[in-house]
Amino acid sequence: MADNIFKRLHSLLPPSAGQEVPIFMADNPSRDFFFPITVEEIKATLAKLPKDHIEGITHVWLHKRKTRDYGLETSYQAEFICGSGVGLITLYAFPCDLKMRFGNKKPSSKVLSWYSAYQPELILEKKEWVLQWTEDKVRRYFLEGLLLYEVGAQITLYHREWTSAASSRRSEEFANEYAFS
């Protein structure tokens, strides 16, 4: 609630009958951030998936991020939000310096495992742990990791019906497996 998730969701209207979905939106990122993927690349990736895997996605938003929000432990790189006839995948902009910062605490093995398929370099820079990316690696991460993870997340909502708190871990595991399969 603190991040106004409901306000953002309800500012979007469900698609009209016959309107092509998903509807794509792209913000102009701030000067310190960029979108490593294009709407065309997202469309091409989604087109490779079975139709029933993406039928709940009505919108895809390349959304800018406030610089002050980047790197906060509570900040997301992507998210899936649904309700009131809207199924929204939001992908947030990435830093132009291609550095994902973790502060003075080294990222856990679990965190590093999530990123390992894309081979960013873990470095200690001025007492701060950083994953250094290349443009190609971060592009792959957005298309093959974040986007597919969020597709998997919406599948669990619409098809698996894992809605209890006890099953949220299974839902997250399914989304992870979907992204990496």
C-alpha cells in the first residue's frame, strides 16, 4: 500500500473489446536509467510463448524509476499486478552505468544464484558490493529472466490458483522455473 500499487493499477483501464493486447506503454527514463529492451523485443518474446500463457496480460509498461528508489531493499525490478480487468507487467529502467548496487553487505548465495545465468561480475567497489553488467547481459536478463518470471507469476494467478499464504512459495518457485526453463 505504501508504494501506491493500487493507485497505479487503477489508473489503467481494461482493454476494450477487440483491442489488441497487451497494450504497451514506455516512459521516458531519467538520465541515469535506460530500458535495455524494446517493445518490439518484448512482443517477439511473448509471441514465442503459448497463447494461454499470456492471455492474462493486458498491459506491459516500461516504467521509469526514481533514482532515490533504486537500490532500496524494497524496490522491484519488475512486477505483475492484476485486478479490475487489468493484468500488468511492469519492467523498471536499469542504471546507465550498468551497475546493480547492494551496499556494504555482500549479496546472499540465493541472490547471486538468481543472476548467475546472466554472468554479471560481482565486484567490491569503494566498500560497496556491485554486480557489473554488460548491455547484452542485462538485455538477456530482462527478456529471459524478468519478463518470463512475470509471465510465470501471472500463470500462477490465473491457472494454478495458488492463492493462500502457504502456497505463495510454490507460486514463486513456479515463476522461477518458468523463467529458467
